[in-house]
Amino acid sequence: MGGVSGAFMLLPFQISVLNYTAPSVSGKNQLFNIVATPSGVWRYIKEKRMVWPLTWAVIIGTLPGVLIGAWVRLELLPDAKSFKFFAGLVLCCIGIRLLSDTLKSRRLNNPALSRNNTVSGQSDDFTVTDTRFSRQQVSFEFGGQAYSFSLPGIFIMCLVVGIICGIYGIGGGAIIAPFFVTFFHLPVYTVAGAALMGTFVTSVAGVMIYQVLAPLYATMSVAPDWPLGVLFGIGGFAGMYLGARCQKYVPTYLIKFILCSCVLFVAGKYVIDFFI
């Protein structure tokens, strides 16, 4: 519902429960995204909630970053302890920012405000319309409200996110979606589709990169675990479709709160594990 594939939640499960700490866990996580995300992407396209200029900015910005991130993961962060600490710091910053934004919105205590960040009574139309874009700015209408964002700003952010995602082994939705909502003030109902599409494309690139680099690191497990990745992905496929289908019936503040809770939970565990 929030444009997050769930791969970032699978990683601590694999490390802590399955004791899967090799670098190949990053590529395996991206394999999960390849299998799981198409159902959610298709649903957002069908419901006309895909902001295509935003989607292409995400894809173009994150792809080169994934290549850089994969190299950093293998060369600088091959051990699980350092890798978890790095990921924990990144997610902690995002979680705190998202928590601040959620509390400021006061959705839990103000029933007069509706789920689209405006007063109640606004249109219930959940389709994206009147999309316009140039080299500098993209604008669109959603739910009777106009939104806009800087295209270069989105691109630069996605490049940085791509590097982080290449290291972590996620497609980027866990980082991109909260950034879009908190820093660019875009409605979560419109960013989820773009985040998932970006997650799918960058995950394909990530799996290919880890597979190609595997022979160069013979002493480490680098290539993705295909059977495990597909197995996780089958469950994720069903969950993605259900989340995309039900998203418009869930208030914005609740989606933000769920995202915030998930991000802070993972961040706290990673940082604590580094010192224990």
C-alpha cells in the first residue's frame, strides 16, 4: 500500500532467523522483487494511478546507482556487521523524518481532515489526471488537488537512493516512497506505483549485476539464491496485488504510520546489533 515491496523486511529475517549473511542475500532480495512487484505495478496502472514522468525519473536515476552500490557492497561492506550498521543508519534517518511528518499531520486526532491531506469533502476520484512535464518540473492533478515537483531534484535523489539500494539489496521503494511523501509532499496514493515500478526495474539490474560479478569473487557467495528468491517472491506477488487493491480504502496517515513503524523497527535492530 505504501509502495514498499517488503524486501527490506525480509533481509533481517534471513540474517537473524535463517542465518543467511553472505553478500548473495542482497541479490536474492532483489530477485524477490522481480517476482513479487509486477502484480502491484499492474494494479496501479489499471487504476490509472501511475505518474509516468515520476516513474521514469525513478528508473533513470536509480539504475546507475545500483551498479555503484553493488560494487561498494562487495568491496567495502562484505561482512554482515558493517553492512547492517550502514543500512540501519540510512533507515533510521528516513524513519525519523517520516515519523515527524506523520505526527505533524495530526491525522490520528483530527477527523475533520481526510485521507488526501485536504479538508473533508474533496473528490473521491483516485486517478491521476492532467500530467504535465518539462525538463525542470512535473505537475499533475489527483483527487481534485494539484501537485508538482522538481524533476532534477527527483533525479538526484534517486541516484543516491540507487547506490544505497545496490548496497542493501532492495529495489528502492522502502527509501523512495517515504522521501516522496515527506520531502516532496506528494500523496502516497500516487507515489506507490512509481516506487514499485522503479523497484522492479532496478531489481532486474541488481540481480544481473550480482550474477555477473559472482565469478570475480570466488571466495564469497555473491550470486542470488534463485530457489529461495522465487519462493519468497510467490508470497510477495499475492501480497502486492492485495495491497495495491486495498490501498485507496486506507487513510494516508495510517499508511504513513505503518511505513514509519516498519522502517524504524528494522533500523533499530540493525544499529543495536552492531554494538552487541
